[in-house]
Amino acid sequence: MFIKNFFLKNKGIKQTVFKNVFWIAMAAMIQKVVGFIVIVWIARHFGPTVYGQWSFALSFVIIFSVLANFGFDALTIREIARDQSGAAQYIDNIFAMKLLLGSATFVLIVFVARLLNKGPEVIKLIYFLGIYMVINTFIVFFQSIFRASQKMQYETVCRGIQALSLLGFVSLLILTKSSIIEISYAYVCAGIVGLLFSAIFTWRYFTRFSLKIDITVCTEILKKAWPFALSVIAITVYYRIDTVMLGVFKDDQAVGYYGAAYTIILLIIGGISFLMNAIFPSLSILYKSSMAKFKDNVNLYFKMVLLLSVPLVTLVFCFSKTIVNVIYGNKFAEFTPLILQILVWSVLLLYTYAIYSVGLSASDKQKVYLKGVVSGAIFNVVANLLVIPKYTYYGAAVTTILTEILVGGYIGYNFLKLNEMKLPIIFIQKVLLSSLLMGLTIFFCIHFEWFSLVLSAIFGVIVYVLMIFILKAVKRNLWTILKT
């Protein structure tokens, strides 16, 4: 009974956040790991050229899919988490608007795809992946209702069913030597399965949604949603436009090399995504109820994330060649490791300012966040236009890092200023010094062949942990992530 209540019911802020993190971690682990396995299998099976076609088509439709989302998911989480009395009205009107926006988005995808100078196979991939992306926007919307109610266990079940369905469909098609077009059918079918379960759970456990449209309510929702929408559009652009531009200016093989490295980066980014999604509802509540606890939690999360992310990035940088060879094989070994070594530093930057991004949205300052990510998107597009034709995937990777510096600097500065908080400089210095010694330890172990790769990594982590304690970077209250 205790275990059931602890993992299925909300008993307090500390327990609720832990429960949310647990279930979202489970959902993210299942979805990300299965999705990663599927993508890697596709890359290994079809090779860089065909995988490049797949990466281009996927990035292309993801950019358009944000129009069908329009920031409704983040808005739903924030508003329903604060006041569930108007949840039914919110959900009915958003569901109706998403039907209209989803249909319009797919028509736009078809129209723009026809203007591309791409072969018929790539165009067909865009069509079917476009259908999948529109379906997925509805899945994410239903699951945002679960998050708003802080009942993430339902999301875990739905994501797990969808991920395992995808793995089953793709496995069947690859083993029967199907084409890359037929692989896209598997995504559509898995999306339909995920949509059905998400809709059923929403209908059964939360609210019986309908297609009722209230113009006044829709207008109010759109007014609140547009900053979220533009933020998501901007983020999606600077995460995906480089792959699309590589497909336009360079060949499919170049996209394949870059896409392989980027897939690893997206898997790592998934870690911070699930954590931020888990704490967003609680931070939204704390901002209204206790500003002191809001600030305290932001500081603690920042330190915790930095403590874990710096050594992670160091390990990926040091072992990039091994990681690529193990995951993708020799076909990607020539160019992808260096691309990964460049891109992985963007992960550290993202992890560093992620809590400030969530803090801005939770504290009703999404317009500040919007300015940062829009500026980043504009910079990213312009910079990629200049560097990709000459420097290909290396230029795109460096541009990604510069974009994260620009966005992270703006968001971090404004969040700390608006909330009268300070950056924990001394803590950051201690973590970076510990990580530097960890990296040097790994380098010397590998260079002088003192240990195997695995033992070198383990020894490096031991050095990092020891330095953290020697420098007293971790204080006792850091382990208390939330105060009740």
C-alpha cells in the first residue's frame, strides 16, 4: 500500500516531484532508448546515404510540426497545474484548434515539399513522416494533460506502448528487407497506436473532451499560447535547420554523417528534457505560493544538473571514436566522431541554462525566453547559410555551439536579474576543475596505454568524484533537492 501511494498519488511537493521524475524518467528511457535503437538500426542497415535521406525528411517535417503544436502543450501544463477547475473547457477548445492546425500543417508540408529539389523517394518520406508528426502532436497534447495533473504514470504507459509498437513494426520491416519508405509506414502505425491509448486514458481518467469551440476562450488561449509557440518554433529551427540546410546544399551522405552524431546528442539531451518536464508543474506552483522556495529549488537543480552534465560531456568527448564505432560501425567512423566531439559541448551549454529556461516559463516570463530563442534561431539560420556551403557539417556543428552560447547567455542573465539571484561562480569553477582533471586523467591513461578504455573511463570518474569532495563542491544541503 505504501509503495502504491508513493508512486501513484501526490502527497507533497518533495514526494510528488520524485514521483514525477521517476515516471517521466521511465517514459523517457523507454521512448528514447527504443527510438535510439530504431534509428541506429536504420543507419547501420541502410548506410550513410539512405540514412541521410531519412534524417533530412525527419528534420524537415519536425520544423513544420511546431505549427500544429502552437505552444498548447506547455500552456496546458502550466494553466491546468495551477487551476484544474477550467480544465475541460481548455482541453475542448485546444483539441478543436489542433485539428484545424494539424490539417493546415500537413497541407503546408506537402506544398513546400513539392518545391524541393529532391528525388521522389525523399518526397514520399516527407509525406508519411509528416502524417506521423501531426499524429504525434495530438499524442503530446494528451500527455500534457497527464503532466498538468502530475499523473505521469499514464504517460509512461502510453509512451511505452507506442515505443514498443514502433520497435516491433520496424523490426519486422527491416528483417524482411523492406525499403526506407516502408519504414516510414511503421512510424505512422506506431503513432496511431500511441494516439489511441493516450486518447482513451484521457477520456477514462481525466476528462471527456469534445469538439466544442468557444471563440472567446480560443482567443484567450491563443493570446497566452503564442509566446510558447514562437519559442518552440525558434528552438526547433535552430535544432533542425542545420540538417535541412545540409540536405539542400550538400549530398545525402553528408547529412547521414551529421545526423548520426546528432542522434547521439539528442539522446543525451533527452535526459535534461525529462527532468525539466517533471519539475515544470511544481515550479509553476511554487512561483505563486513561495518565492523563496522557488529560488531555492532553481539553485539546487542548477547545481545538481551541472554536477552530472560536466563529466558526462567529458566522457563523450574523450571516447567519441569508440562510441561511434560501437553504435554505427565502420561506415560512419571517418567523419562522425569529430562532429560528435564538437556538438557535445552544445549539450553542456544546454544543460547549464535549462533550469533558467523552465524558470522563466514557470514564472510567467515566457516572453523573455521567447526573445532569447528567437534571437538564437535567427543567428543559427544566418550563420548556417554562411558556413555550410564551405565548411559542411563541421560548420553546422560549430554554429550549434555558438547558438547555445548566445541563447544561454541571454536567458541566464535575464532570469537571474529578474529574480534577483546570482550565478554560483565558485561552485561552477570547482566542477569545471574537477572535470578538467578527469579529462586529463583519461587522456594519459589512453595515451600511455595504462588501462583499457573501460578502466580509463572508470578511473577518470573516480578522479572527478574525489576532486568534488576534496574541493567541497558538494555541501550537505545540495542533496536535499526539494524542501517540503
